[in-house]
Amino acid sequence: MTSQLPDEDLIARTLEGDEDAFSELYERYRQPVFATAYRILHDADEALDASQEIFVKLYRSLASWNAAKSKFSTWLYRLACNHAIDLWRGRKRGGEIQLGEEEEGGLRSEYHISRPAASPLRQLEARETIAQVRHCTDILPELQRKVFALRFFQQLKLEEIAEMENCSLGTVKTSLFRATRTVRRCLRRRRSMP
């Protein structure tokens, strides 16, 4: 029974054409992939669709996984996050961004994402704020954009982000600090415009 086999063996069998091995990978990781997509998209139907798309991408790119660079679960998690973040950035989405402060490792952050507000006026304000944050994150360098999204939209720990992005904790902290500062300044400029 393939369920006892390590990921590496299932991947090798999949690459040899064993569809049951890929089905086993799917069963093993479908819940974590769905949870990852859901934490970013906050919509069960969209997360389910995204999960299916992620497994299609996984199947097509499985040969490019390199065991020497990362664990399979980390590589798949990165693939799932990137796909869900791309979907999130590509759609207009109601949500609420609350400004507050959080301390972690000496970094101060100001953003917290929560569910859509109840009143139509609050929903409109929230959509406008989300659009402004999306615009502000679009101007960030790629690593800063990813770190910002993973920290504030997915609430990942800095250590998890460092492992996912295959970089040092110091690099993640610096990227997050710079990204947060840039987004904060960008939002202030946009809000001060007439």
C-alpha cells in the first residue's frame, strides 16, 4: 500500500507514470493545500478551485522538485501560497484592514486582515482599502511582496517564511520591515490625495 511510502518514493513512482502514487500524494496533501488557499482567499469555493489548480500545477511541475533544495512539503506549500496569492491579487475582494500594532522580533507591523464588514458603507470602505493595499504591494520588490503577503494575509511565522523562501531569518525580518514601511508610506500618500 503506497500510503506508507515516503513522499520521495511516491514522487518517483508518479514520474514513472503511476497514477495511484499521485493520488496518494493528493490524499496526503489535499487538506493542507486547501487550508493554505483558504487562509489567503477567505472563500471556501475559491479555495477549493484553487486547490484543484494547485494540484494540476504540481503534477505538471513535479519533475522540477529538487530534494537537495527543499523538502517536498515546503516546496508544495510555496507553490500553493504563490498560486493563492496570485489569485487574491487578481481579484477585487471585500475585506477589512485594521490598523493596529503588533510586536514580533522587534518589528512593528500595522496591518491585520479580517472578514468583510457588515454594513454596505463599511464594505465599500474595506474594498477601497484592500485596493489601496494591493496597489501599494504591487510596487514592492518580489521578496518583500511575498514576505508581506505571507506574514499579514496568511499569518505565517517569520521562521516558516524563511524556510519557504529558502533564506535567512534576518533576510525575512529586513524584507518585512522594508515592505511594511513602504506600504505604510504609500497608504499615507494615497490617503492624503484629494
